Amino acid sequence: MPKSRATNGTGPKAVASASPSPAEGDEGAAPPRGDPASAALSAAGRSRLPFLLLGVLLGVGGCAGAALALEPRQLGDVLAALGAELPRLPAAARPTCPKCPACPGPPPCPECPAAECPTDGGAGLAPEPSCDEPLAELRRRLEASEASALKDGEKLREELQAVSGQFSEARAAWDSEREALWLSCNKSVEEAAAEATAKATEEAKQACISSQPPAEEAMPPPGAEQGMEAAVEAMPPTGAEQGMEAAVEAPASPAAWPQCVEQGVVFRGKGVYASFEDVTAMFGDSARGCWAGDCTRTDKFEAPSAEDCARACAVMSRCAFWTFGEQDGTRQCFMRSSDAGREAAGGFQAAPRACQPSATEVRPSQAALAVLDSPALLACEAGPGGEACPDLHDAMRTWNYGIQNLRVSLANTDHNVGRYLEQISTDADAFLGLPVSDQLPEFYSISAANNRQVFEAVRSFLYQVEGGQAPTLPSPMDASVPRPARGLLCRGDCLA
């Protein structure tokens, strides 16, 4: 292969090519024909090549000359200045001497011997900081915080449990104190009567002591004792002595109704003398105007008359005194365990428990009509087993009470309902023997319908017995009358 004239045979061998480029071919190689632009570029490159070679030679020579012109120390200062201009790593990231933390730069450190400041490629250098250590520290702090939170939560839970225990103890103490207050404020009638008797006896005793003359005045002179005794025995008793003897020997009986009632007097409860009772046991849903709206524990209720108030107090277990008067636009009956709250009040009446009118007499025809027109029984027929009629057995006992009074009303009379009367009486007894079940309301509806049919058939006859018109039924608040005769349902056996 022919050699290039530019290399005089000393350059690398040219690679054979079917179409060599102008740069790789001989200087004497002719450009491709028919391309004037390529020929012009090739000519320009050959003309500028000497200048390019000259620039390279001058640049290398300038650097070498500058290096030779400077002394070694000056060259080091220049390099140090150039290094100072470059960005520096943080102090924590630069390797330092492990024996001398104050070393100003990387090893070797001029402050400590070379033996103690190794320079073996950083094997003995202080390790560069790692992200693992901050993460471990953060994890340790989080774990410590979590443990502290758990500990605080456990402590709070213990405090809550302790407070809950104290609350239960306080509630139990309050219940006990309330029960004691209840017992002290609602003494039984026997205790109140015993206290009143003891008080009266003590007052009589003090009156006897105060009426006696002094000892010196009562002593007779010497030698006149026998005459004095005879004179004393012969003297009739004075009016005071006669009254005292009568009070001790035969206490006066209380005045009868209504003389026993004090007019213009009220017995205040004053938070101590109120007698709380369950008046629903006597009056049922007819009870109104109770304390705090709770008629199962009240010291007052609405009553149409003083007679009803007196009779109610007579059947209550704790009531020892009663007061009747108008309050908030309604007539109220107040029950008291003592008369210590006595005050003057116009329009009020007050009396002890024993002061009450005689019991109201109810004729059998009245009782039968009261059962027939009982609002409670009508409610039971409208919805047996519902809230208005919770106990169907009590409802049937009420019907049975009316059947027995109807039987008495028809005795010795000419009537033709005897067979039907016996039938409904037998059905009522059979119903009272049934246990509570889902079919009980259905059985009650059938039996109650039969009862009402028989009672309605004799209504006109019952009116004739009562003078040809509907009789006046007892007040629902008259405690001296059985519940069914007042239009209420029986509670248990109410035939007695």
C-alpha cells in the first residue's frame, strides 16, 4: 500500500477503503468530482491547519513557561490560594486526626507525632457522620415518649378508678343519709302519738309542781298538825283541783266531727314535718297535684273537701295531722307527721288524725252502678292489657265486686236475670283462676261484654231503687269507700 507523503512513512498505516475521507487520505488525493461545496471545504481546512497547530504549541509552551518561571514555594502558594477559593466541606464531613480533634486540617497533624496521627488512607481517621445515628436517636426518643405516655395513661386510669370508687362510696353515704332523714322526717303514727302523750304528761307534771305552795308556808305550826289535817280533810276540793283530778283520772274525749277541726290554722311542713305517702295505692290515677308531680311519694294532693282529706290521713301509715286549704288555685290536702309547724292562715283547716267524719255508706245499688259506669273498666274494654289496664285480673275482680252487689240489690225482687247473673258470676270466678297468657285479653273481652250486657239490662231497675234517677256516686277521693265503688279498679281482693 502506498505511504502518505505527509507522514514520510513514519505515521500509522492507512486503512484500505473504497472511499477514504479527505482527512484520512493523501494530501494529493483528488476530491470527488461533481461536488464544488465539498471541494471548497477541503481547501479551507488545508489552509487553516498550520494555524491550529501553532496555537496548540503556544498554549502548552505558555503553561510550561509559567511553571518554570515560578519557584516551587510560589507555586505552592498559588495552588493553596486556588484551593481556598473552592467550596469547602463542613467540618463534620472533613477527616480529622483521631488523636487531635483540634487539628486544623487533614492528617498529618502538626500538633501530634506522626505515629499517633495515621495517614494510611483514612483507616485511622475519624469516621464520617452517618444518617443511622440520628435515626437511632430519634427512634430512642420516640420509644421513650411512648413509654412515658403509656405510664401517664396508666396513672390517669388509676386516678379515674379511684375517683369512681369515691363516687360510689359518696353515693352510698348519701343514700344512707337520705334514708335516715326519711325515717326521721316521717315518723310512724305510734311514735308521734307516744311523743305527744309524753309531752302532755310532762306539762301536767310541771303544772302540778308549780301549783304547790312553798315548803315553809305549807308547814303547820307545832301542836296544830292534827287540827290542820282534819281541816284539810273536811275542806272540799277547789275548782283547779277538781280539773286536775279529772285530767289525771279520766282524760276528756276528743271533740267529734266537725268540732275537732281548727279553723284558720295551717300545719306547715318546713322541710321536717311533711309526711310523704304513696297516694296512688288509695286513689289510683285520680290523684292529682302531688309534690314534684310524683304521687307515689308526696305530702300533698288535690282533694275536693276537708272530709276527703281527713279520711285520707286516717288510712295513711305515717300521717298524724292534716291540713286542708287552697293553694295555687286548687284545694289541697297536706299530710303532716307533727303539728309543730302550726301557723295562722285564713281559709285553712287543720286537725289531728283522729279527727275525721264517719265512713260513707254505700248501698249495693250504688256500688253496682259505680262498677257499670267505672271509667277504669271502660278503658280496659277499649284496650285490654294496655297501659290503661295493666292488670286484667284486677279488672275482673272489680266486675266480680259489682256482680255481688247486683245480686244483693236483686234479692227478694221479681226479676228474670237470675240465670244470667249466675252465669257471669261463674265466668268471672273461672277467669280469676286463669294464669297470665297471650289469650287472657281475648277471654277478658268476651267475659266483660257479657257482664256489661247483663248490667245494662237491669240499669233502669237500679235507678228505681235509688228513687228513679241516677244516684250520686261517692267521691273518688273518699278513702272510706271501697275502690270499685269509687270507679277505680280493685287492687287484690276488694270484696271485704
